[in-house]
Amino acid sequence: MTTQAAPNKLISGATGDWEVVIGMEIHAQVTSNAKLFSGASAEYGGAPNDHVSLVDAAMPGMLPVINEECVKQAIRTGLGLEAKINLRSVFDRKNYFYPDLPQGYQISQFKHPIVGEGAVIVDVSPSERITVGIERLHLEQDAGKSLHDLSATESHVDLNRSGVALMEIVSKPDLRSAEEARAYVSKLRTILRYIGSCDGNMEQGSLRADVNVSVRRPGAPLGTRCEIKNVNSIRFIGQAIEVEARRQIGILEDGGAIAQETRLFDPGRGETRSMRSKEEAHDYRYFPDPDLLPLEFDQPYVDALRAQLPELPDAKRARFIEQYGLPPYDAGVLVMERSAADYFEETAKGRDAKLAANWVINELFGRLNKEGLDVTRSPVSARALGAIIDLISQNVISGKLAKDLFEIVWTEGGDPKEIVEARGMKQVTDTGAIEAAVDAVIAANPDKVEQAKAKPTMLGWFVGQVMKQTGGKANPQSVNDLLKRKLGV
């Protein structure tokens, strides 16, 4: 039984509405110094075939030995997904031929994975929250990489990635739009990064998605699905789903049938194209790997790993709402990255948390996005931003001056309090000086005075003029109060 999409998630076709049904298989590279079954380095990069042991190259007589750290990372991830941890799991051989698969099989898990069913709570928008079921998480080794652009007549194979540990996280077909799928991958990546089990770097291929897409009439049985392989950005995942759903709807509305197959997404052309007919499990001739015993551990082992987990995004979000009184959306934005949540907490320490959240989300994140930086490389430290917020709270500077101060600290550095003193940026709170400026603006604009008396919303124009006259230093509340009294509005 699968959930049905809300009416606003349906796609309009020529003959009526269609529902898209999406399931995801996320391949997450395990954060580990060594590979899953060998001691070779799992580090990204390096000269071609530089990180390859005899096991990775499938030399005769070489036997795999399980890397315990990869097992721990899979268990930690399963706990982060609120999933069942299986105390006994089995490694299988998945048999297929490809030039970058030296053994002629991939060591994976089939019927008995290390992690069973779980769930991920996903905030699709400020007003929409969904739960996506997790079918399973299993450990497997990655293949190498075929390179076809180094020669006109030959393909080259780089085995640096061969044998690197992957977690394949399989969702249930619970997603109903490209937007939901993008939000799901973002949330999953956040969880993995908090735990430290995968760096989530999609550009380097350490997080890749296979996207299963089918369409059906609302309420009808599930349609035939096509799998879009190895999509390596969240934006492309959304585009691939929309393109593939439209393709399938077009075929069905023309009276055709969908062939179950594996497809590739071409972002340049904005299309998916056929790669091969979709294999079923029996095509891979799975059988337990005779070189590896079943993987067994006990509950205390799992409990010890659970005790070491950091505060995870959902728990942190709930705490931010409770402890700091933040709106759920703001709390959700702040916990997307662990480093951003830490930055906020340091900024908010002993201060107005809502004001701190506004500055972190709007000013800091806005500028970081514009400059293509993450919070760990921010030129404005949490301590400096906290000092700016203190100056606002103490009425030393206005909100307008605070933005100017933020810009100075961003580009030049320095202590915010010292900058305010040195550059004469203090807010004018002397009512006599402010009143003189108000009187001058009123005297210079008699026509606007009459308009303001008839239309009180004109008051904002006068406030702007006074602020301009005082170089943005007048206390806005004092300006407002004086103008209301003198204009009689």
C-alpha cells in the first residue's frame, strides 16, 4: 500500500492527471581510511591505480578481510535513520561482467543486509513535512572507473575506487514529486554528515543517487518503473524526475507501454536515454560469498555505538525550538549543517536568540551563499557577529548601521566595538539633535506634510529623509515618535 499524492503534486497530461511515484537508492561512500575488504587507501584522488592492493585488483588467491570501521559506520547510519540493526548479516556475490570490476562480481548484501527498515522525516517546505520509509541499508564494495576520453581507440581503467566501501540506502516508493526527492536527499546527506559516516560530496561522487520513477493514474496500481543511474547533484535529481515523468506520460497517453529499463540523465540535453534493459535480482546470480563468514555482533556493541552518536538534526531542531523559541522553519535551516548549528549557538549565547537567528540566516548565510563559502570559512566569526548583535541590543547602533558594520567586518576584519568607536558609527539618541533634523525635514517639505496628515502611511517617507540627514545614525524609534507628534498622525 503506497501513499497517494496530494492534488497539487499531480502532473497534468493531455488526457488527465498523473501521479509520479519515486523511490531512491542512495550510494554513500563510507568515511574510512581503508577500503571495505583491503588495507588500500580509500582517499579520493591520487594518480590512477595508485590506491590499489592485490585484493582490489583481484589477483589469484587474495582473500577479503572485513574493515570493522566500515561496519561501525553502517550501524551508526542505521541508528541515525531510526532503522532496525540486524545483528547477523551476510555478504553475497553479485555476479556481472564489466571492465572496471576486476573480480567479475561485486561483494554486496542481498537477502540479509546489515540494516533493515527505518524512516526519515523530511521538511519539504515551511508548511509541509513527510516521512519517507527506508527499506534497507547494505554494505557493498564500489567498482573502479572506466575512462573513455583519454584515447580515441582505447578505454582506460582506474581501480583507485575499486573496493571502496559504499552504503546503499534504499527508500520505499514514498516520494511523490521532484521537490520531495530533492528535500529527501538533502536531509539524508545532513544526517550522514552529522554522524560522520559519509562526507556527502556529490561533486567527487561520494554520494550518488539511482532514481526509480514510474507514473500512474491517481489511486491506480503502481506503474512500470525506470531507473535513472548515477545522478550526482540534487538539482539534477529534480530535473531527471521531471523529464522522465513527462516522457512516461507521453508514451502512455499515446497508447504505448513503459519498458522497465535503466536510463541515464543528460543534463545538457535535458533528457533521459536508454542504457540497458533493467536486470532482475536473479540475473545477478547472487550467492553467499564463500570467503566471508556471516557478519555477527551483539546488542551491547550496537548500544555502545549509539551512545557515541552526536545530537542528530531532528533532535537538535526540536531543542532549538524549545530552548531558543525559534520558529520551526528557522530551526530547520540552522540545523542543516552541523557547523552552522554550532555557529548559531555560539552567536546566540547569552543574547536574544531570535535576533541572532535572523542575522545568521539572513545576513550571514545570504552572504556566504553569494560568495560560495560555507560557514567554516566565514570572514565574520560567531564572536564578531555576537558583538554586532550586542551593539544593536544596547542601542549603540541601529539596524541600518549594523549592516554597514557587518560589511566592514566581512571585508576588513576587526573588532566591531572598536570599529564603531573609531569611525563614529554610534547611533544618535540625543533627542535634541534628532528633533532638529525632524524640524528641518518638515520645514523643507510643506506639501508632503499635508499629504502625511491625510495619508499616515507617508510617515515612512519622512523617517527615510531624517535618517538620510543624520547619516543613518538617528534612533529610528525616536524619529518615529517625534514625527508622529509633530505631524499629528
